[in-house]
Amino acid sequence: MDFTLSNEQIELQDSVRKFAKNELTAVAAQIELTGKPPNKKIIQKFSDMGFLGVNLPQKYGGLGMSNFEAVLVLEEVAKISIALAFPVFESCFGPALAISYFASEKLKEKTLSKVCSGKMILAVAMSEPHAGSALTDLSTSATISNGRVLVNGTKRWCSGASHADAYVVYCKMSNEQGANGIGAVLIEKNQPGLSFGKKERHMGWRGVVSADMHFDNISLPLENIVLPAGGFKKLMKAFDLERCGNTTMSLACAQSAFDYVLNYVQERKQFGKQLIDFQAVQISIAEMKMKLDASRMLLYRAVTNTNSKLPTVGESSIAKCYANEICREVTGKAMQLMGAYGYSSDYPIEQKFRDSWGWGIAGGAIDIQKTNIAASLIGRRFNQRN
């Protein structure tokens, strides 16, 4: 078992790191101030660099690399900015992968080349006012009538709502109860009948737009069906890979906070010596490093031990849950080590701390991941309703 990256992977990682540091740092600072998501010019740069669809097939404009290489690219961008990394996340781990694995060839050709070229930003719309963790309680409906799909309902907490160009929308597509009735459709932003609520204001994630979505008798061609009723399990298989994207974003947030504070404790002096010379600081730094390394190994395991190129629910949930928890802990310790400087918005750690809390809520809350882990150990799902 070899835990070292190949020369090609190191070169890929280094090239993305240099690009992100040199060309995205100033953009990231501006996004944090304004809350505006990355513009089309940045998205086009990402496309030119090959960051969009790293693990999508080459025939659609992707690089055709593995999920592991996609992790390497996403982490380096996310170290600079969660908002700037979001288009990469959505193209490599989000709804684009559900289309790539499960949609018809016609729908793949219609969307994936646009995603890779930067002409289409995709987002996923799953949660509803009364269906978050209880995702099989969806009420948004997609019914087939006269050769068209009619969509009605409301979605909540969609990251990318009103900013993305198209949405993979989870819907109830038959009268069957629970997962058996759920599928997904693709809805483009300019579709008549689609409207958005007010933009949400969150603790962190500046530049990641979130809003309610309202569907009023939206009429779609049948080719926009990503998966029909009964496709929920397949959607969740793709979502296992999305959890690895969430894990990577968490890890990047924590790693970048650690990198900053490790430099800080070697420069900052108190009582006539560097902070790193105090044993309590040494212990904190060591604990942070151990947890970061453990998190990275769990992530790498999840994306390399794949079944049909998709991670298992157990391994992806373990990776996500651990990364979500240590991200909060590492950014919190970084803030404490910096004292008032860590709490000041003139320095990056308070932003990292705010951003860290979102990942343990998005993509399946931490405690939901723990029930997934337990379920994977005994080979059955738990009925939370009884």
C-alpha cells in the first residue's frame, strides 16, 4: 500500500496550487467582501485550466481523470476560497456526476460539454421546507402528461439557486411511497415557471448563493429526466461521491487554516520567544496535524476504494463525518492560537471558522452520517419514523 502521490499527481497538485495562489487570492478577498459569486470570466479560466470536469469523460470535454485527481484539484482551489471552489465541486462531485453516470446519452451530450466548457454551472436541488434529512418525504412533483414532464413544488437551501444555469431537481415522480417514487429532472434557469426566493444570508460561505426555488407548472421534454421514479438509490450512489467533495472542501478549509497558523506561531513572539516554543502550542499543533492527516487518509480511501467508480456509503460517510468534525476543531484551535488576531476579520482565520460549520450541515448532517455508518456496518437501513 503506497501513500505517496505519483509524479504526475504532484505536478497536477503543484500547478493548481500555484494558479490558485497567484490568480485567485485577490478575487477571493473581493468575494468575501461583496458576497458575489465568481463571474463568468473566472469560470472560463477554470475551463481553460481543465478544472471543470476533471473526472468527466474526455468526449464531453472533461479530462477523463479519476475521482482522486479531482480531489487534488478541488482541495487546492478550496484552500483559497470555498466560493471559487464551488463550480469545481459541482462539476466534479455534484450533479454533473449524476448526469454522467445515469442520464441518457442525449442529456449527457446536452449538458456535460457545456459544464466542461464553462457555459453551464450546474447545481442540485434536493431539500424542501419539510424534507431535509428526511429526503424521501419530498413533495415536489414531476408528472408525465402528453409526452411532457410537469414540475410543481418548492425547494429550499439550494446552493447556487438563481446563480447556476441549470439544476438537477429531485422530485416525486410516481404515487409509490418513499424512495420508490423519487427520481430527478434537469431544469434550466430560463425555464418558464421557475422563480427564486430572496437570497439567504449565512454565517459563512460568502459568494455561495442560496435561495428557495419555486416550480409552477414547468413543462419539460422527456429527455430532461435524469432518472425516473425508482431512481433514488442510484441518485444516492452519485451522492456518495458528492460527500467526498464535501469532505474535500472541509479538509481544504481546515488545512489552509492550519498552514496559516503554523507560520503565525513561528513569527509571533510573547514573553521574548516564539509561540511555537511553548509546549502547549506544540501539543495543539501536533493534534491538528494528526487529525488533518487522518482525515486525508479517510478521504483518499473513499475515492480510491470505489465500486463501479462510485464510493461506498460507509466509507464516504466516515470520510465526510470526520472531516466535518475536525474542520470545526482545527479552525477553532487556529483562532485560539492567534488570540485577538484570529478573531479579527483582517486575518483569514475567522472566515475559515465561519465556513467550517457549513459543511457539517450541507450534504447530510453529521449525525445522519453516523446513522449511515452504523447502517453500513450491519447491512440494513434504519427506519427513523418508528
